[in-house]
Amino acid sequence: MKFILGTKENMAEYFAENGQVIPVTLVSLLPVAVKRIFSKEKDGYHSVQVSWGQVKNAKNRKSTKEKLKEFRMKTTDEITVKEGDTIGGDIFAPGDKVTVSSISKGKGFQGVVKRHGFSGGPRTHGQKHSEREPGSIGGGLRTRVPKGMRMAGRMGSDRITQKNLEIVLVDKENNLMLVKGAIAGKRGTLVEIVSR
């Protein structure tokens, strides 16, 4: 299992050797250090804890200054890193299929038309106040709203995982990775890249 962290930069066009234009997302790779390895025998589960960056205000923190992230593994996965190792982008190669996880853009409080794709009420036939309203939210026999009823509310800021994205290019000098397609989130969003 291979993994690394990065930040989303922007989207661009990549011109392949055969002339094909590929839409790619640029990911700036972070130098991550292996802090701790959890084993099934000692801790009850398999995982690798990595650290990166510096916390801006570490005045009141008792723990280490770095930010921590844990990658869970299956018991069958072989752990090839040791504590203290630094993981870079050179572990990946063009053509690798990866799973990418990130936080999507937050859109605030939205109505049912934008949030769930409702069509709203009719625009004519004697009504003018319910073009974007949800309509009925329950029957009259049981005077309650059924669980899971789709309504207006906070939209976005969800953890999105996209599988089988292809790595187009790895630039080791500039610590950049080009991933085919779009990745959820705004610029600067933390991106987890995992390959099994």
C-alpha cells in the first residue's frame, strides 16, 4: 500500500505524446514523515501515522508541533516503511490507479432545488409563490415527517472519495503530481492519495 498527502492547486490541460488533451488536477505533494507504526499484535489494528507541516499557533499545545494523519491498512497489507522515514512522490509512477480523498467546497445553507435537484412547483396555472418550494413533506394520516425527508440545509464540506483516478505525471523536482480528472475541494485543500 502506497500513500502520500498533498494540497490541491488548480486544473490544467496536459498534452500527451499522441496529441490527446487530458484534463488534469495539479497536486502539490507534501513531505510526510512516518511518526509511528501501529501493529495488530500490539495495538489491535494495522496503520501508519504520518506527520507534516507546522501548526501556526503552538503556544498552548502539549503535543508535537506537526499535524498528524493516520492511514489504516488491512492486516494483509505489507508495511514497507519504518519510523522516521520520509515519504516522497517518487513512490508513484505515471499510469498508477489511485484513490483520492478530500473535502468538497462548502456552499452554505441551500434550498432543495440546488441541494437535491427538486424541480419546484409549476410556474403558471394560478400560482406564483412556490416556484422553488419543496412541496408536501408528509401525508395527513400520520401527522409526522418521515425520517430522511430531503429538505433545505447545509450543503458541501463533505469528505469525497474518488476511486481509480490515473496519475498522468509525477514531477519530483517541483513536488507536483498530475492526476487525471477533477478532485473535490478548493485550492489548498488537503488531498489524500492512496494506492493499494
